[in-house]
Amino acid sequence: MLTELASVLGGLVTGVGGVCAAGLLSRRKRRADAVQVLTQAAAQMVEPLSRQIAAMTAELEAHRRVVADSEQRCRLAATQHTSWDVVVRSSLLNLGVDVPPPPPMPDDRSGPQHQVDPRP
């Protein structure tokens, strides 16, 4: 009888231990599955955002080039305008027309009204 009771108790302890172990493993598996789902969702969100950032970066670089070209043309035009102002004023003064000097052109050190970040 004692042997039978020991067998039953041993089977009971083994069964409960097995159920506990299975429960722990099942819980770990559910956590791993949840982590995998979250990782996949994040990866799916990151890829389109990365493409969008790359496109916006390229667009920004193109805009910076356009602004730099425009500023260069303005500096060249300002230099030509200053020279033209001096020639026209001298010509008018030689004809007896009193013309005040042209207003000063802003120099390059003051910079444009807007600042463009030169960093890439």
C-alpha cells in the first residue's frame, strides 16, 4: 500500500511539475511571439520613414543648391549694378545733371536676409 501511495504521489508531483514547466515555457513563448510581432511592426514602419527621410534630404540638398546659385547671381548682379551706377552718375554729372550718389549696396559680410544652413 505504501508503494502504491508513493507511486500516486510521485505521479502527482511529476504531473504538477510538468504542468508548471509547460506553463512557464508557454508564457515565454507568448512573450517571444509578442516581441517578434512588435519587432516586425516597427520594421514595417521604419522602412517607409527611412525612404521618406532620404527623399526629403535629397529635396533639401537640391533646394540648398538653388538658393546658393541664386545668392551667387545676386552677388554678381550687385557688383555689376554698383559699377553701372558709378558710370551713369559720372556721365550725368559730366552733362551737368546733379545726381546724388547711389545708395550703398549691402556687402557680403552682412549676409542675406535669410541664413541657409551650409551643413549637408
